[in-house]
Amino acid sequence: MSVLNPPTQPAVPAGQVVAERLKQQTRQTFQQLVMAFNNGARSFWNNNDATPADIAAALGTDAKEVFELHGKIGALLASVNPAAIAPGVSAVGAFTYNADGTVTVTGPAPEPAPEPAPTPEA
């Protein structure tokens, strides 16, 4: 074979191509769900523009459904990797469901842990 002719690449079996695509999609979907869970919890409980009570009131009778679905997604994610959703879980405060589908905020979100002090470089 001449050095002028590039070596031929072995054909990748179609099953392997599909398998790699499925693994990539699974990873990406999990990462997107984790991001949505954590961002959702933080945007409700640690919002600079509205209180949790204000947001719950704006959700109205959809609040219970939103909270329950968020909790179910969190349970699924926690069954795979609990550490991935720790930032969102740690943001959640106390609340109660009401018969009409609304949610009442009964306690604030926990105070965020202080940032560790930077360590001086040696």
C-alpha cells in the first residue's frame, strides 16, 4: 500500500453507532433533568425578585401538581445519583398542600451554607 493512499477505516457496525448515540442521549437527558430540578428548586425558594409565597400564589391551583411532579422527578434522579440533586434538595423549605390544589409556604428555605474561606496559596 502506498503512503499516498489513506488507510481505510474499518466500518463501524450500525448497532454500535446506535448504542453510542443512545448512551450520549441518556447522559444528556439525565444532566438536563438534574439542571432543571436544581434550577427549579432554587428559583422558587431562593428568588431575589419574589418570595416563595408570592410564587406559590401565582401558581394558584396548579401549585400542587407542579410540586408533586417536581418531587417525582427528584425521586427518580435521587435513585440514580442523590448527590446530583443535593443543591436543589437543600434549597427546599417547608410547605403544605391544600385541598384546592394550592400550596402554602409554611417555612423558609434553609439558609445556604457559607462559602468556605479561600485558602492562602503556599
